[in-house]
Amino acid sequence: MPSIFNAEQQAHWQREGWVLVRGCFDAEETAILRAAIEQDPQIAGSLYDRRDAEGRATRMATWNHPGDSVYGLAARSRRVVDTMESVLGGEVYHYHSKLTAKEPLEGGAWEWHQDYGYWYHNGCPRPDMGSVMVALDHATRENGCLQVLSGSHLVGRVEHGIVPGEQVGADPQRVAWMLERLPHVHVEMAPGDALFFHANVMHRSDANRSPNRRWTVLFCFNTAANDPLIEHHHPRYTPLAKVEDSAVRAAGVRFAVGEDANFRKTFANPKALQQRFAAAATAVADAQPPPKP
């Protein structure tokens, strides 16, 4: 199956780094995905919080292998995989997937960052990577929809550091430069819409200050030729078995089985960043004058 992008969408990807596909999953498929993710005991047992600078939490679950759950089949579907292979220029594999659940009036914000800002430090040599965000609920400005800086993927990788809270954020000076020059787009989505975006697209989201939840599921991909140089908490190249788009509806509300999905029960910042900032904190502490006797 070829890419689902038309010529205009393909050009938009090249120019802006992202494409929003309305109704990528239809209402029945979205209802199945939503029910499975809400009810799967493995997801429920793997939820963890990722806090922002104000202490607000986004509830998350992360799994490394798609498996045969219905949401794993969605990640393996040709509409997703063939399109990612088309825009990234070759065979891809499933790097990981995650649920980001912003609960009403509680869900936290995300700082400006590039996914490759993390993934570079996981040993991925090139930014030949991308993600597909599928909306399970309406995503609006009020409940913290994704925001992107269009064309930021062309700037290249920006240095990232650990910021207040539990997140990694991009260099504020570089972000400010981009905000002055690039379109700042709030990507509002309806259930079933899918946002395809490059790993170097700068993006963030606000806290959910509305009475409506905002749940999305993200499928993240790496190219086979970009196999990470180091072992880390996400997989190295693993061949991906594609399925037909009809597999989602045919499976119905199917949960993950056993250890197939390899759920993670907490977040993990790249070790290189952790070590760098631990060393910086030690240097600052060592530079402090000794207390007066």
C-alpha cells in the first residue's frame, strides 16, 4: 500500500515537518481503540505520572513492542507504517508507543522539545524518525492540544536539558529564535485524527484547564538503517510485521497478552543527559564557599 499522503500533504511534510490526517481512523475504529486502551489491565497496571514545572501530572503508559493488541495492530497498520516509510525514506521499525492522558483540570503541560532531543542521546545517529499521534478524544486549545513550530525540523537538532519538574526541554534561546520566525500552530484534533510529525519538529502542549479529558496514543518509529549505537530503554532494530488496515476492526477490543508489548512502569530520561546534569549539579555544589565556622 502506498503512502496515504497526497501530493499536497507530501509537500507539507517536506516544508513544515508535519501532516494532520483527518479521520485516519474512522469512528468505529476509534471507539475500539479507546475502549481497549481504557480497559486493558496491562495499561492500567503500567500507568505513571510525568510532572511539569508546576507539579501537574500527565498520566502515561509506554510499551516497546506493538504486539497483537488492537492498538498494536493500529501501529502496524499499512496506513501508518507505509506512510512513515514513505516520508522517512526506507524501512521503519516500532521504536515505542505511549499513551498520554491529560485528565480534566489536572493534566500537565509539556515544555518545548524535539523528540530527537531525547532520542539522539539514546544513540540514534540520525533524525530519521517520526511519530503518529492519534486522538482518542477531542484535543483543543482548552484541554492542551499539541502545539508545533512549523518548519522547525529544518533547523536541526537543538540541545536539550532537564528542566524543572520531570521533563527534558529544548535550549530556551533557540526556542525563542524559532518563535520569532516560525508559525506557531495549535493542532486541534477530533477523535480518529492522526498527526504525523518528524522527530525534529519542536512541539509542546499546555496544561488541561478544561473539564474535558485529552487522551492521545502515539506510535513512534525509527528507520531500520538508523539502529541505535547503544543499548537503552527502547528497542534496537526489530523487524515490523505490517497488517492490513482492516485488522483493527476485525480484532475488536483486544488487549495485550503476556509480555509481548514490554510495558515500562516509569519514565526514563536518557542516561547521557542524566549524567551530564548530575555532573553539573556536583560542580555547582563544589564551587560553593565552605560554611563559616
